[in-house]
Amino acid sequence: MPKRVDRRWLSEAVRRIEADYNRSADTHLIRVDLPRYPGIVLYLKDESSHPTGSLKHRLARSLFLYALCNEWIGPETTVIESSSGSTAVSEAYFARMLGLRFIAVVPATTAAPKLDAIRFHGGEIHMVDDPRTVYAVSHRLAAETGGHYLDQFTYAERATDWRGNNNIAESIFAQMGEEEHPCPSWIVCGAGTGGTSATIGRFIRYCRHDTRLCVADPVHSVFHKHFEDRSVAALPEGCASRIEGIGRPRVEPSFVPSVIDRMIAVEDADSIGAMRALSDRLGRRVGGSTGTNLWACAQLIAEMAAAGETGSIVTLLCDGGDRYGCTYYDDAWLDERQVAWTDAAARMTAFLG
């Protein structure tokens, strides 16, 4: 019989995570008025204000609580995760809070500032050249260390209480309560694990809202292809998105297409252009996945305006742009990879007015 986790240690671990949550205010909802589209308002749920700087802070907290309450983690457990960066940054933060060793298995292409942030929070880095191997390597390291693989791609959709309990969907609708269009016509998000879209889509149905959910997905991702044809489960080898944090080469267990109303595929150049234009509008940098979300929002808003509709759209500002200073905000880096983003940036600047 496996050794049980000491309940006193377990109780203290949960208390520390809950205390950290109580010290953190909710993230802001930023209103963006669109002069070219009277009667339609865009809102950005600013997840960059979390202690670890991204939407993944919510997921990391939920994954740790889920593993703790299942007694998968104890005081000597080495915690492993496969991640493109932001989830691992947040998980390193919680691992250090509990005094646990943390190892992040990351693709070699992960932006250096993300790696620095993982190390800042006490995490270790294990790089892999082929992103498709992160799963197998994570399982191997967990076995070798006698540790636990958190496996965000499997557990993201079940670790979060989608009925409420301060999840991101409940927060959005509460913050929209006093706006002129309190029930958004659309909520737009991306999919990395699929956990956020599953939470939002389920919450919308559970609360019987008329809101529809749109998932913005990089062109070089399997999710939008699987949404259209459930038999498509993976992309050919070598096909991958440049937008960190969203888009996957295989359909992850946490991706639930049935709760999604629409998916919009976005070119990498359009994501980068939208990101750069929004950064200029806000006066601070945002990450690439926020640009992907914004590009999809612009398409939906144009369709609403053409149909004579008014209303609101909410999307996620997933993380800040400082982690991408040497990639998405480096013109030479983009030129080297032939990412022609300037036309998209001009179009998005016009859209934002």
C-alpha cells in the first residue's frame, strides 16, 4: 500500500495556497472603446496582473490543489511539468511556496525570459529539442525522481471548478454586471491545454447565458482542425505554431470542442501585428496569444457591425510582453523568421481607432 501523505502537512500546504489567493485581488477588466464601431465595446480581462504575470497562475493553483487533495504530492515530492513557459513559471512559484523541487520540461525554443522567470522562482529547466517529446520526458523524470507529473494537458479541464468558486468565467460575468451590455455576445480565448475554454464554455451553459464562446487558434495548431473534423488528432511532424502558450500539434485530453461555439484560425503574422498594435494602444506590451485573441475579436466585431448588432465582447490579455522582448518585439528576430507583421499591425491600429 502506498505511503499516505501526512494530513498536517497537507492541510498546511492547502492553507498556504489559499492564503496566497486571499492576498491577491481579482484581475482587472479593461474597457476598450472602438470609435469605428459605435454600440460595440471590447473588454480585456487582464491576466498579466497575477503574481506570476499570466493567465496560467490560475491553472497552476488549481493543479496544485487538485494534486494535493488527491494526495499525489507530499512533502518530499519532486514536481514535474511539461510547458512552453508560462505554466511552469506559475508552478515554480507554488512549488517554492511549499518547499518542493520543481522541474520544467520545456521546448528549446522557449523564450529566454520565461526560462529566467522559472529559475527565479526556484525551478529547474530540462530542455528538449522536439516539442513532441515533452510528455514522455516528463513521465520519465517523474519515474526517475519518484515525483509527480502535474500534466496540465490532461488535468486542466477537471482541476478547475467550472460551476464557479471564483473561476475566470464567474469573474468575467460579475465584472460585466454594471456595463451597458452585461451579457457579452462573445467571449474569446485561446487554447493551450483547453482548460480555460472548457471552464468558460461549461459555465456559460450552467448559468444559461446567451453568450457564445469563440476560441482563437494559431493556423499551425490542430485544435481548429479537430473542431471541424473530429477524426483529425495531430499535425504532421514539423508543423508548429510560433505563438507560445496556445496551439498544439496534438489534441490534448483537456480540449473539449463540444462547449465551443466557433473557432477562428489566425496566422502567426496577424497575431504578432495585433499584439504590437494593442501594445501601442495600451501603452504597455502584451504577449502574442493576446494578439491572436484580438484578431479573432476584430473579425467577430466586424460581423456584428455588418449585421447591425450591438453588444460587448470579452477576451483575455493572457500575459505581458516583457517575456517576448527578444522574440516578438525584436524586429530582426521576426525578419529572420520571415514573419511579415507590419500590414496586420496597421490594420489592427485602424480597427482600434
